Amino acid sequence: MTDVELIDTILRVKKDKNALILAHYYQDESIQLCADFVGDSYGLSIKAMNSNADIIVFAGVHFMAETAKILNPTKKIVVPDLETGCSLAASCEYDRFKKMKEMHPNHVVVTYINCSAEIKSLSDVICTSSNAEKIINSIPENREILFAPDKNLGKYLEKKTGRRMLLWDGVCIVHESFSFNKLVEIINENPGIKIVAHPESNADVLELATFIGSTTEMINFVVDSPDDKFIIATEIGVIHDLKKKAPHKLLIPAPAYEENSCACSECAYMKVNTLKKLYDCLLNESPVIDVTPELIESARWPIDKMIKITENEI
Ligand code: 13P
Ligand code: SF4
């Protein structure tokens, strides 16, 4: 089948099965075209939690689909591929993290959503890139904070909130790779161009940015801005949505340094998913995301706490 035929078939089968397809902005354009909702980590979590579809097809990476299962445990959640990792989640192994927490028993443990359910179960509160500042500011000033696993996001939050935190040493291999020197070259070649950046980026890249936020916030900023030239410092997938919403604007993906395997801004984990795998998983309702009831119970409350703080319920 061609991609166009596959997309048509996916849309038909989705309707027949009363399925909801959720996709992250970093997914391939063809996958985004099939989705009922394309969003950032927080938006996708809320959509999954509130869904009453018969089945949720989650096109993102593993920790996202696992979070969806924790938030909507009775729902069947399937993914195009079970092997979609994340360098941040991989950096934060259970035993090492547990030891770190035990060494700092009085610290409030704030964990970025890019981690496993086991790590979430050791956390006091979860955050995403769209609510992290609010979550940190909700913690009493006299409490010390252990923040994991993204040290770049952690450093950015330290600067924004004025809080010192104990930081886990994890990075996103995509955002870590943006080249400061190449960005400066693009700025010099395009006077007036603005940079929008994801807070997983290095501090020197963030220094250059006019706006820093989650993928959804970056898209909204570019669309609403009176400016018409932007460097987009996040994974290249957001460009698909941006081109639709701001077709007349010049959008340049932030380049990675030469030594980076492809010198591009693609997340190889996200790109493990393909349109064909999306079709197969919808058709076969497999592979399924499985989380034990015990783990769901222990990982759920720090996520609920994040949602309550974000929605001003506490
Ligand atoms: P957001 O979806 O919160 O913008 O995070 C980006 C990311 O890297 C997800 O893995
Ligand atoms: Fe993980 Fe970075 Fe890929 Fe997001 S872009 S899934 S943080 S490796």
C-alpha cells in the first residue's frame, strides 16, 4: 500500500474500532496526519486520561504510552513499537536512582515525565516541560529538591526560579546536540531571526533564545508572533505542524554539531515508529502496554499531584 492508501485505511479502521490515535509532535508527518490529537507530553497525558475511546493507539515513545496507561488503567493502550526508548529515561536506572534518593531522604523528589513508571513511583511529583517552573515554585522554599533526569532542564529551572537543586546527570541526545557556533552563523546570515528553544537544550543555546517552552508552547509562540523568521531548536517533527499553521514564515531547524551521527535534529527513538507499524498495531491491537496494578498505584499519585498543581486545584 502507498502512504496515502495506508492513511485512508488507518482512518477507516480507527473509526470502525472507535480508537483514539494520539501522536507526539516528534512523530513522522504521515503519523501526525492519522492522529486525532497531536500534542506535547502534558497535552497527550490529559487526552489519554480523559478518553472514553475503546482503544488508544499511542504514537510517541514508551514512557508516554506507559504514562497514558497509568492515567487510564482500564483502557487498552497499543503502540506501533515497544522499543521506543528515550536517552533521558535510559539514564535514570531504578537502583542508582533509589540509592540517590536514600542518600538525600529530606529532598523533595521532582521527576521529569521522561522516565520509567518505576522512577515515577519513587518521586514526590512529576513535571513536564510546560509546567516544570510552576511545579518547582509550588515546593516550599525551605525544602531541598532532587531533580531528575534532565540536567539541562534542571539548570534552566534553577535560573528561572532561583532555587538550587541536586541534579541527576541525564541529557536528551537530540537537544544536547545543537551547535552554538552553527546557530550563531545562521543568526548572522539572517538579521532579525528569532530562536525558539526547548528547555532540554544546552544553556548556551537557551541564552540565544527569544522564547523557551514545551513543543506546544513553541508552536503557539511562533504562530502568534509578529516576527516571520525563526530557528526552531527542538526535534524537527514540530516543523510539520508549524508549516501548516504559519505557512508564510521562514522556519529553520536548529543544526546539530558535525560529530553528531546525522548532524540533524531527529529523535531516532521517536522515528522507530512508522506508518506501517501504526497500521499493524491498530489492526492487530498489539503490542499492548502493560503495567502491573501495584506499579500503577505507586506511580499514579505523583502524576496526579502534577496535574492538580498545573490545573490550580491545589
Ligand atoms: P514536550 O512534549 O513536553 O515538549 O517534551 C519534548 C520531549 O522531548 C518529549 O520527549
Ligand atoms: Fe527522549 Fe530527547 Fe527523544 Fe524526547 S527527543 S524522546 S527527550 S531522546
